[in-house]
Amino acid sequence: MVMKKYLYLFVPLVFGIPFLLLADLFPLHRYGMFSGLARPEIVFSQYSIHIHLAGKWQKLEAENEYLDKNYFPMEAMRAFGDKESENKLVSKIRASLRVKPDSIRLESDSASASTTYRIIFPQK
Amino acid sequence: MNKNIPWLIVGIAGFILLFLVENMGLRMVEEMANGQSDPMLFRLYPSFPIKLQTMGLERVQEYLFQIKYRWLLLIGFTWFLSTNMESPKVAVPDLKSLQWKVRLFFGVQLVYLPDLFKEITLRNQWKAFYTPLPFFSKILPTFPSIWLLQFLVVFAFAVCAFFILSKWTPSEKLPAWIALAGFLFWTVLLLVFFGYSKIDHTYASLYSGYIFMVIWLFYWKRFPEEGWIGFRLFQAGIWGCYFFSGLEKVFLSGIHWISTEHFQTLCWLHPGTLCEPILSVPFLPELLLTLVLVFQLTTFLQWRFPWWGYVTAIGGLIFHLSTWLVLDVGGWQSPWILMLVFLLPIGKKTATKPSGTS
């Protein structure tokens, strides 16, 4: 009987701790199920990473929905205009690609950004 | 003494305690919003500044303010589980039927392990970007070797093979421990899967079910006559995903969740082909969102009325197919859909509860 009482507690424990403390912890949650109207416009969707390969510019894509639509734009937004972050981003991109790009640039459609694109590799 | 009094005491005492520390939390958040950051809070919750930026100070404070009410709700929920466990309406599945349900669960995993591995292999190429969520980074600070991940997938397959092919009985030690090992393999694989700043909910109900499956098997080993209790918990692990998701919607957005504007937001985030036609019909978005909320908030009824499993399973199927067709989220092959099978109150039942249960 005591064992059973412990078991009753298990469901609230597993779900309850996130429910009490951590819910909606992750602002980049893809589905937006928890947020309703609380979710504002996702600003990083206005940013993108482009690479220059075989003589033409193309958008950096991993053929993965999350990485392409959320993660790379977010990385671009975070790095945009910050020299140190831009350098880190260049290293990550070059480490991930088998064929190394000639150039890498960040683009922004954001009205608040002072420039619409920044060449982050090669460094001027 | 009335058996409900301890529940009442725990509920009220927790409420008062949370009420007393509430101001401290509100002050910390305000300081953070004003740039007077608390390093401890940053360490615990590094993405909090983003949250503050996206939600705004007022909503974050509102969220903190809600915690004491969430506590009351949780205590009420636990009370509900406790008082309805021995419901006379609960038919007890027989041993063979329960064993087949366990086998089926491991069979379901076999369907999804290859896809999970495919996703992880893809992430391996982009491992330079690996940035696990704050808590997970303590467990897996760097992207593990792909060889290790391959081994883990093979081990997870082996666990499934054990449950499907061998003649195990619940009174043995082995099944419970093997299930625990399988659970740990899945945990590592999912931590890697989550290693790009986000939680992915693709396997949420499967993983939640797995947590309770391990508990179920250990309990079943200790009390061989009462395997059905563990099965009910396993079911709670599945319907609980919907129930708590529904509660979050109510707590975070309230009545605003059911509005055309919210449907528009969802469509903007996940543009699907059916978005425009639905938005063009008056009140249809509100109706659909209301149905989702009602479906999720009523899933807990299965604990009291097992036949509600039919409602949840059919409702869940429609829900997942709809999110796929309308919002292009998930798909027909979603593991969530297969997990709904376990909510169906089917399988051979014993006429009465086994002795030893009240």
C-alpha cells in the first residue's frame, strides 16, 4: 500500500517539476504550443548565413528543418556585428563543411540593423 | 482523521511558502531586467535574458506569480490520482495482455530508432555548432563520438529484441534492469538530439512512457500480482503529456489561446496549406483551438474512466494529423500517434481485481 502511494506521487513528480518551474523555459521551441499570444515575432528569422561556393552565393543549409529555419538564423543574429562571435561562427561553419567556402556572409532584413550584410570571411 | 486533511495541509502550507518567497523572485527578475544580473541565476538559467526579451518583464513576473496556483493544482491532481487508483470502474488486464503491451512498446521503439539515428548522424556533421541546453551541458559537454552513438543505438535495438523475442516473466530481475539500461541509452541519444539549443518534442510521449515503463517493470517484479497498477502509470505517462501541455496553455495564455489572432500567429510560425482556408471561415479558428484545449484538458479522465482512452486516442489521432496538415508540424508517422495505441482499454481482462488490492 505504501509502495502504491509512492507511485501516485510519481506522475506529478515527472510532470509537476517542469510544470511548476521550467515550463516555457525554451524560447526557441519550434511548435509554439505553450506560448499562445505570449510569443512575439521571432526576430532572428530575418537573419541568414550565405556561403560562396563554386562561384556562386548560396544559403547555408543542413537539410534539417530546425537547423535551417531556426538555429542558423539564430546564430547569424547573435554573431551579426560582433567581431568575436563572427570569428567563432566562421570557424564552426568551416569545420562543418567538407568543401570549404571561399567567402561567408551574414545577411539581415532587419530594419534596425545598420547594414544588410556583413562579409565575415575572408577577413578584410 | 479525515484522509483528505493531509492533502489540504500540504497544499495550503506549500501555497503559503511560495507566497512568502514570491517577492524575492519578483525582485530578482526585476534586477535582471534592469541589467543588475545575478550570476547564480544566469548559471541556472542562461537563456533567461532571451526569455525576458521575448516575453517581457510583466509576463515573466506573471508567470512567477502563478507558481503558487500551479502548486495547488498539482496537489489537487495528486489527490485525484490517489483517490481514484482503486476505482471500481478499473478493469484489470490479465498478465498475458500486459506482457504483450510491454512487447508492443519495445516494438514501437524499433520503428523509430533508425530515424533517430539518421537525425543524430546528420547532427554529427554540424557538431561544431553543438550547444546543449544549460542543464544537459553538465552531462554531455561535447558531442560524443559517432561510434559511441552507433553502439548506443545497437544496444537500444538489443533491448527491444530482448523484450520482443525472449520468454521473460515480470517476476524476474532481468526485464526491469534491461529496461532501465534501454532508458539510459535513449536518454543519451535524446540529449545529443537536443544538443542545438532546443528541446524537440518528437519523442516526448515515447520517452515519457519509457520513464514509467521502467517504474512499471520494477514494481511488477516486486508485486507480480499488481502489474496493472504500473500499466496505469505508463498510460498516465502518455496522457500526461497532453494534459500538462493543455494546462500550460491555460496558465500562460489563458483565454487568449482561443482566438483567431493566435491561430494567425501559429500559421505565421508554421505556414501550412490549410491555414488560409481555415482563417477565412468566421469562428472556425476559435472552434478548432477550443477543441484542442478541451481534448488536452480532459485526457486525465482516463484515470477514473478507462473507456475515456478511446476518446483520447481518437482525439489524439485527429489532433496530430491536424497539426501536420494545418501547421505542417510533425507528420503522419509521428511517434505520438503510435503511442496512443496504449491508451485504448483493449486486451483480455480478469473478472475481478487480484487479491491484495482494495
